[in-house]
Amino acid sequence: MNKSHTFNFNSESFNRIFPFYILLNENLEVESLGNSIQKVDGTLKKGGYFPDYFSLVRPHSENISQEILVDNLSQLVILESKKQSELILRGQFEPLENNFLFVGSPWLMSVEEVKTRKLSIFDFANHDPLLDLLQILKTQEATTQELKELLRINNEQKNALKTDREELNKLSVVASANENAIVFTHPNAQIFWCNDAYLKLTGYSREEIVGRTPIEVGLTESTDRDALQKMINLFYTGESFDVEITHGRKDGSYFWTRTKGQPIYDDKGNVLQYFAMIEDMTEVKEKEEQLVLLSLIAEKNINSVVICDKEGQIEWVNSSFEQMSGYSREELIGQKPGILLQGPDSNPETVAYLSNQIKKGEPFNCEIINYSKSNKKYWVKIQGQALYNNWGEIVRFFAIEEDITNKKLLESQKEVLLKSLAKSNKELEDYAQIVSHDLKSPLRSINSLVAWIKEDNEGGLTEQTTQYLNMIEDKLEKMDHLIQGVLTYSKIDKTDIAKENVNIQEVVSNIISIIHIPQHIKVEIKNTLPVLKADRFRIQQLFQNLISNAVNYIDKEEGLVTISVEEAKDCFIFSVSDNGPGIAKENQEKIFKIFQSFSKSEKSTGLGLSIVKKIVDNYGGKIWIESELGSGTIFYIKLYK
């Protein structure tokens, strides 16, 4: 089990696995380079000074030095060519004695770039992710020349006789430091070497792995048997393989992998060893599952959902978006939502806002008019944002759109109603003032005439006539109070509330000193009343009506009215209690209605408590009573701080 093994590699074998490598000496001069790197950058020559050819994009540095390379060993770096237009390499630098070894590949985004640089699948390592893109090119544009190239490479692999120790050391350093798991097996599939990344992923020690097959180490109940059989068949026929499959851990759990294997031949064309790279795909798989789940949720979402690419073109919409816009999914794919859906009545400022937010990659939230396929206008509320990859680049945009047409219609109707109500209230107030003025004028005249009659006939009127005239004066006084009450009630409105710090203790004390209180009635303040932010005049009206009401209706030989307060977290609860006749249960809800009076008093207008209720309502407060016939009444007033 402890028998040592060697890697049977020559320079061609190493170049096959890492065709884009660049070896630099301590002076940053090019010592050697892979065949494929020369194809993409023909200016790069052995002996050339590396910083003259490339600059660092990640981490950013115009001038490359030994210190910078040392600080970024075994980390992802991105190189940009100074001599070849739009040539970008990504990979990592590894130390090799006093040298620096770069292993990586070009950053190509499309098949067109591969064509332009005259590359083929044979220019890439079997485990390179870019190979997936090149496989498409191979299938579409396979040529006789590529077949000849494949035959040449196979022959070279078969004719490899000697192990190049320098290339072996290079591969050993790179394989050990690679962030992906790497294993080497015998033709019988027994593992004879693996890197630390494989140990970390599986949780096994090296001793527990060497001598076993990858299947013995990684087989789980969740392993896809079809994918496993495919890999086994390709392995034992001496072919490369690339499969996605689960791999077990020592603790019984498993992780998703992308496993790429490649045979290494001896001089007779027989498989000497197998090289495999195992990439942990768990996070990718989890994201894929999340995307499937999110797409299901989005599809069922009552609101519209749209996903656009980084250029702002629609990639996917849910059925709600189709229904709202009137377009089918096929008609929407590839379109830009703004260009397709906005129209003459779409607010230009909102359109500019959306464009700027998307251009900056920042979240957006707005309301705008869109047009359906049938040219029907509808209001939408749009909330969306950009999605970024691990490098901070925008890859997509998504947005949720809610049809708020009915809401906007209701808001418009509400605005019209509020304006109409405000106009009606103003007209009512004006009317009340006019009526009160017109009514008070003849009342004053009647009152004056009664006074003149009494004055002109002083001593000459019968007792009955004098009593009738006094009754007329009482009725005139009650009518005057009634008119004044109507005027006061009509003026109480929320728009009239002026906020100031009002000392309730001071207000109530003044009320007690100015109103008429019979000698047999006592009015007291039980505890100190607070300072409240309110309108002083309205607060005075409120407490004066309550206290006067209590005083006027007391029918006991010794009357008592008590004012007190209790403080809660966000409000004050005031109380005005009396030992008067009380109010019947069936009348307790009615007393706050206008012109409702259940007293036989000639002075009662039925407006006092309705005025109190309206003031409390305007402050968002609450008023209620506790009362029993014969036992008095307590009014409670809740006002917020």
C-alpha cells in the first residue's frame, strides 16, 4: 500500500493537460510556454519580458512584479494582453523552485471568438470548462484537418517513452495546489495518488483512499446509476469522460460533482494511468434547484414577473405577465419591456428614472402607465433590481409588476370625492354662519321689544303678563344658545386643528373659575392634569361642555364633579364624573348625536355632547361613558400624546 508511484509524463503529456501554460524565471522572462498559448498570442516568445506582454486585471496592476506574483500565488488572476486585442487569460500562478508557472486558459465568451483565434478542441485541456463550448464547434465544423490532428496527438501519446522529471515536478505542484480535487488511478481504477482538495472534499485520509477505486470511495444511494455506468464504460474502453454525478463523504453525506477523466497512454498505446479532475458542483446544483423552485413560485405568482438579460431584453415571463400585457411569451422574448409597453401617456420622468436606475444597476420602484397589445392603457407598479455574478458583473435583471389600474381609479374617485366634500363642508359652514346671523338679528329685535314693553309698562303689567314676557326671554336665550351651538358644531373640522402645547390643568382651572357653579355643587381636580399638544380653543370647548353639562344636571343637595387623568404609554385617559341623576343604558349611545337631549332642563340644546364627540373624533381619540340611573355618570376621554 505504501509503494511509491511515479507520474509518467513527458512535455507533450503536460502540454496536453495544460496547453496554455507559461513558465517564467525569477527575472520574469519567458522560459517556456504551451503550444496553444502561442496560437492566441504569436508575439509571445521565449526569452521575452513577461510584463511587456501582459497587465494584471485582477488584482489590478499595470506593471507586473515579482512581489505582486508572490502575493497572489495560488489565487485566481486575470491577465490582459498589451499586444493582442481583446486577449484575456484567467488562471493562477504557482511557484516552481525559483520560477513562476502560470496555468489557465483564454477567457472566451462565444464560438465566434474561438473561430477568430483559429482554435479547435485540441487546443484545450479535457478538463477545461471552455471545452463544452468547443464541443459545439467540433460537432458543427469538424474537418479532415481536425481528424488528422486528433490522429497525430493520439500517436504522440502512444509513442511517449520517457518521463521528463521537470515536467513531472510542474504537474505535481499544480495538481497539489489546484482548488479542484484531482486523482490518479491505475488502469484497474485503483487510486494511487490524490491531492489535498480531494481529501478535504471527501473527509477521508490519504491512507483510507489509496488502493481503493473512486466508486468504492464515492458511491452513495443517491448516485445516478446511468451516469455511473456511462463513466465506467468510458473508463474501461480507454476514453475520456465528463459526467455530473454525486460523490459520497466519509460522514455519509454526499456532494454533487462534475468529474472529468482522461487516459494517459504508454508507448504501445495502452492505458498507463487515468487522470481525473473532480469539481464540487453542490452550490451550482443547489442554485439550479432554487431557480426551478423560484420559477415555479414566479409562475404561480398573481403579480407579473419578468426576467431580462444584461442588455435588458426579456428572457422569461410568467403567465400573469402574458395576461396583463396581452402578448404571448414567444412575442415577448428578446423584446425590451420599455420600448414594447410604454406609450404616449407614460410619464417621461418615470421612463428616464427607470432607464437611469437600470443603467447604474440599482434597484427601481415606480408606478407608470403601460399599453397592452390591444393598445389598452393600464397602470403598473414596478419593483426590480439587477442580479450580479461572483465578479460583480450584471448578468440579469428581474422585476415584479402589479396591475394597479383599479387602485388608481379609486384614488382618482377618492380625490374627487374629497374635493367635493371639502367644498360641501365649506358651503355648509358658510350657510351656518349666514343662517345664524339671519336668525340672531330678529332674535335681538324681539329681545329688545320685550325689554321695551316691560320698561314702558313697568308696574302696569299683570303678574301673568310679566310671567309670559319672562318666558319669551328664556326662549330667546335658549334659541340664541342653540344657534351658537350649531355655528360652533359646523366649524369643528380637522383642518382647523392648530397644534400647540396646552396645559390642561390651567385650562380646566380657568373653566371652573368662569362658569356659573351653584353653591351646593363642588368641582375638584383630583390629580395634576398634563400638558398636551393640541388646539387650546378646542380643548377648552371640550372640557367646558363636559363640566357645564355635569354641573347643570346634578339633582343632589350636595353635588360633586371630579376631573382626573391616567397616563398610558401613548395616550392620556381623562375622566369627568358627577353624582347626578345618571343616564339610562338605552340612551347612552344616543347622547352624542346632534340635538339629542334626555334632560327636562330648559337650557339644554342637545348640542353640547355632540360638539365634544366631534372634537374628540378630530383628534383621533375616543369618548365613552359609564352610568347608572340614580348613581351619577363618568365620561372618559382618550387623547393621544
